[in-house]
Amino acid sequence: MSEELLTKPLNDLAIIVFEAIGFVTHHPMQLLKHPLADSRLSFVLTQLGSKSEYIGVIICDWKRIVGVSQVYKAKELLQTCPEIHRILVVSSMGFSKAARRLADKKEIILIPRFELVSLIVKQLNLL
């Protein structure tokens, strides 16, 4: 099972992980009406049993590290869509130092692929 997780596309892996730790995933247009949310978000998370706090997820399944432009896009999305309380940016290759610094200032959470795998491994007690 753990080997299968390593080869999954990042979007699928993220959905598996977030649902395993107690979130429900939604298409952005199910919850948010702003067109910017639909074009930038991969999906939206809500806590199981709670529909009041929305967490937007941006998936960057690229063969390069993610730079500050994605953090700026996430920040703009937070300002444009007040329903979104947080933004997570998930990357297959990690983040530049500048992106990490900017995300810290803007309270945007950056998650590299290896952290997703580590979360699901802990959740499923695979090790």
C-alpha cells in the first residue's frame, strides 16, 4: 500500500490524505461562487461535521520547485474570497526559500509531497 501511495498523482494523494485525517473534499464551485476560486483551487476542504470553515487547496504537481508567484496567488485568493479561512499549497517538488518566507508572513501553509506521504503513513500505521 505505501509503495502505491508514492506513485499516485499529487492531487489524488492529497485527497486521500486529507480525507484520512478527517476532512471532506469539495469541488470549489460547490461551495464558492467566485470564478477566481474555481480557476485557482484544486479543491476545498471542510472538517467532518462542520461546514463553516473552508480551506482552499492549490496543488502544484510540477517538476520544479514552487516559487513566490503561487504564494501571491494564494494571498490574492484569500483577499478575494472571504469564505476561505486558509490556503494550503501542496507541491510535488518543494518550495523556494523566498516562497517559504512569504508564506510565513501571509499565513499560507506550504506542504511538500513528502509531508503528505508521512501524514498518511502515520495515519494508517504503515510503519
